Amino acid sequence: MNLRSTPADFQRELQLTQTFIHRVASLGKLDCHVEPAGPGCHQLFVLRVNRCDWVGRKVLQQTATGSWHINSLLKPWMLLGPLTDVQWSDEGIAVYFRGVSTQEKHAAFNIAQARPDSEVRFPFPAVDDKGLEFVCPADYWQCDDALAMQLNGDETHLRQHCTALLETLSSPGAVILDPACSTGEFIAHLARELPGRRCLGSDRSASMVEHAKRRHGMCSAEFYLADAREVAACGVKCDVLILRFLNAEVMTHNEARQTLRDMAACVNPGGTILVFGHTPVLIAVPYMAQSLKMELISSVAARPGQVELFQFYRLRVPME
């Protein structure tokens, strides 16, 4: 869901969620899901696993408080099946797939967790009424308690995975940079859990930076008011660069590609770039990694013991 979503959109999403949860596949038979044009097309995803493409649709999930919300976590029941064809018509996007069992869907997720060449892609963008890429207006990022609670809650699994990963990838003295730190919760969490690292957070929203300083003033994380492009131009260097804003509804594809190119220069030789976020990653990361001569280590992640997936790209900058 996004800022343009209406109550009717939400009711359709809720109905679709129930359909997916209780869907009974015709095993081995071809089936079709038609996604109407408009809000929802950007929730279709393709899971590349074991050299096979599966199609799925991200739908609502119930939170601990009982509300319904779409986040970056994907579950096996969101899969439709192995993709066989995609067609566009006036009705919308028709995706054709082969019906599989619940066990096969779980197996696909388990294999994806184990294979470093697995990837989740969202091929269709969120668009506005003119058919252009939808980007949240600047005033959306004016921080208040409600927005901070939503953003912080949506990233819990991302914080957990990133912390566990950086415990082994970084060491005391390393510089970790989050150039769009939002509420500051993410980089402050890393500062608390990874002692000895220098954790830097910046954001172009003054209200976000003020919130971060007020909420996390007692931790060692440092916060600055700056646009990500300005940070790159100032010659700041880091060992770990966290890019969690090259995403749908935050910027356009072209902006995301250019931002990665600009900010890659911030990372020391042999350093790490992590790309993920609340909404789908916009750029074709394998292609960009090749273009920038970086090594793509992995593209998806999951919490220990959970049958789930979320986009989480790990790149290694070459040694000079």
C-alpha cells in the first residue's frame, strides 16, 4: 500500500490476502493470476531459485497489534508457482504459472536461503495517475511519533540480520555509514550492538535528524543533516555503506542508479555495501555490481529458523 491507496484498495488487498492463504493449487496444471492495472502491480515479484523463476505476490500480513500491513518480508504462501508466461492487456497483468504444493513452496524458500545466486525481483514499479514512477512527496518524511513507530517496526528483521552480519564482517574501528538514517533507529541499534565501530547517520530531513538526536542522544551514533549526494561529494570514507533508500516510492530508478554510482566512492577498498529497504529495491543489482566492478556476495536473507525471504544485497568493493 502507498499514499495513494484508498479504502477500496485496502479491502481488495485484504480479500486477496485471504485468497492466497487459503488457495488450493491444481498440482502440475497451468493456472493464471490477473493483477488489475493500478495499485498492486508493483507487489508482484519473481523469485529466482536454482535457475528457475517462480512468481508470487506480496500481500498484507497481520502485525502483533492485529492491524494489517505490507512489509518487506515474503512468506512461502505468497508464491503462486513456477512462472511460465507474463502478458499485459487492458485487464492488467496476467501471470501464468504451474500449480505446486505447499511443501514445494517451502522447499523453494529453503533452497533460496542456501544458494547465494538466489534473488527476489519486483519487475513492475509503483506508478502515479499519469503512469510515472510514484515517489513520496518531501513532506511525507516530516517525522512524528506515528511515522517513526511504523518505520521502526517495519525494519526489525532488517536490523537483526544486519547486526548479525556485521558482527563478522566488521571489527572495532570500522566506520559504518547510513546516509539516509531516517529516525536513526537503525544506525543507533548498530552502535549499541557493535561496540567500537564508528556509526554515522545522516538524512536530508531536518525533522528526522532532530528526532534521531533526541531519541538516541545517549548512544555513540553520530547524526548529521545532509543529503546522501552531499555526503558522497564531501569525501567521507567508510568500511560499510548501508543503502536502504534505493527503493520504490523513495526515488526513481534513474536516481537510484546514479546514487549507487556516486556513493560507491565512499567505501574503502575491500569494504561492504548493503542494499535493502522497506519497499522493493529499484536497481538491477547484479548488473550494477558488474558495471562498478564489485563482487555480489548474496541477494536475499532470512532470520534464523524462519521460512521467509527478504531482499538484502551484499556487495564487496574490490581491493586496489
